[in-house]
Amino acid sequence: MAVIDASVYVALISAHEKDHARSWAWFEQVRAGQEPIAAPVILLAEVASAVSRGVGDPELALRVVQQLAQSQVVDLVSVTRELAEQAAAIAAEHRVRGCDAVYIALAARRGDCLVTLDRQQLERGSAAADVQEPPL
């Protein structure tokens, strides 16, 4: 199983993103292998923010989030107190942003790989979990 970060999801759904092709290729490979994809439920807010800021269209952002929330493609995992505490420890120890630490903690907890395009997650998060970018 893989944990998907907002950076990969946004690149996946937007053909205008520079990493769209590689994110789409990774996604197709994972889906062909019927490998489940998970993300913390905060993915909804992060995608809404990225889409709204990127294209300046709050209504589009909300439609994208509604579609994501209703889809069966990504298993949205609740952020429990235990996951939040693990993320806080990762954030403090590895000096990563709070939301990024939630993705890393989820991957670590599940023994999954976090797939991200975020440089800081790749560089610092790999000390706490398996963190990779979509292959070129």
C-alpha cells in the first residue's frame, strides 16, 4: 500500500502541473497492481487549498474535494490522537511541517511508502518512514 501526499494528488489531477505525467504514470501502475492508496483525511483541506490558490477558483476546489471524498480511489484515514502524537514527535525530531509529519506518521504506522513530490518530506521524512517520489 502507498500513502499519497497532496503534492502528488494535485499533480495527478492537474495536467498543468510539471509533475503530472510522472504522477499519473505512478498512479496507473499502482492501480493496475490493485494496490490500495491511503492518505490522512487532511488531504481534503490540502487539495482544496492547492486548487483554490493555484487556479483562483474556490468552487472548483470544493468540487474536486467533494469528488475525492466520495471516491473509492484513496482511503481517507482519520487523524486519531495517537497518529497526531506520532506526527508531533516526527515534526519535532525531524523538523518537518506539521501536516507533512501527519503523512509521514501515517506511512510509518502502516508500514507503507509515502509518495511525495515535497523535497522536505523526501529529505527529512525518510529518517522516520519509507518516503519516495513517483519514479521518472
